[in-house]
Amino acid sequence: MNKNNGILFVLFCFCLSCKTSGDLAAERDGQDPGEIRTLPTPVGSVEQAPVVNEDSAREMEVLRGKLQEMEYLHQTEKAQLETKVAQLEAEKKAFAEEINVLKGGGSPEATKGGDLLWETAHKDLQAKNYAKAVTTFKDFIENFPKDPRAEEALILKAQAEYSAEEFKEALVSFGLYLDKYPKGKQGAMAWLGQGVALIRMKQKKDAKLFLEQCVSLYPKSHEARLAKKLLKEPRLVPATLFKV
């Protein structure tokens, strides 16, 4: 063996006996020096494409639709509630006005209109314009039925009809008074009025029943005293009932 070959052989043996730094590190980590290691990929070094879930997208659309429907229902219910509140407020106002009228009050316009009709009707009575008084009292009753004076207006209307020789109309009005005001202050006049109206209509037999009822129910009244006279002598029937 020549000198050069001997040197190469020695170097080859030396290399076989030496350990690389990688081998030392592998031994330190407890791994096989010959094992191939895979280094982890650093986070964020590779961008991943977003995964689209079609089921989730559909669910989102459904939820969005339900939210819109709930909002619509909410707005509808709110509008209905506001309308109902407005109706209740209007009913409350009307009820308060009716209570006020029953207590003798009323709006200034209504009171003014009622007063005007009332005064006009009384002026017609004083002037003995009975037909006009009948019309005015009728208007008063129709336009102001809750006015405290409506009861008196009805009996005055009946008396005016009798004085205007509208006996059939007077008979109806006196009867209506008893129906509407069975405990009214003018009950005696209503019974007497029906009796005298029937006498003027030449129905004396029927008139007797009403005159007797007047005497029976109101024995101490002025109307009862006149009714007693008429039961004995129907020819004493008065031309007017305003001064009984």
C-alpha cells in the first residue's frame, strides 16, 4: 500500500468513528439519530380558505325572515293598540259629557242652544201661539233629551197641543209623559190631560177612567179637584190646561 492510500484509509476510519452535531442532539432528545423529523409549520404561515356552510346560511336567512315578520306583527299590534286607546279616549270624553249634562251642565254651545229654544217656546206660550210653542218644545226635546228641563218640556208640549185643539196629539204626549216619567212631578196633569182630551174627542166613557185615576193617585192636587168636577159634569171641560 502506497503512502497516499494509507492516508485516505485513516481518514475514512476517523469519519466513521465521529458523531455529528445532529446525532448528538438526537441522542439528547431521546430520538433515534436516523429518524426523520418533521418540523411543525409555523402558525399563520399558510392561509386557509374559509369553509362555506350552506346549512348555516339557510338558517340565517330563515332567522332573518322570522325577525322581519316579528317586527311587522309588532308594528301592526302597536297601531291597533293606539287605535283602541283613541277609541277609549273618545268614549271616555263622550261619557263625561253625558254625565255633565245629567248633572245639569253641558258644553257652552249646547247650553246656549237649549236656552234659546226654551226661551222662545215660553214666549210663544205667553203670546198664546200654541202651535209654534208645540214645534219649539218638540225641537227642544229632540235636540236636548238629557237636559233636566226635558221632562217639563214634554208636559208643556202636551198642554200646548191641547190648547191648540190638537187633542189626539195631546193624548199621545200626556201618555208618553207617564211612560217616560212614571214618578214625575206632573203625573196628576198627565192623567187629567188624557181625560179632558178624550172628553173633547167625545169619548166620555174612556175619559172617566183617566179622571178617576187622577183622583185616586193625586187626591189633594188641583188636577184632582177639577177631575172630580168633570166626572159629575163633563161640559165644564176647560179650553186650556195652563191654569188649572
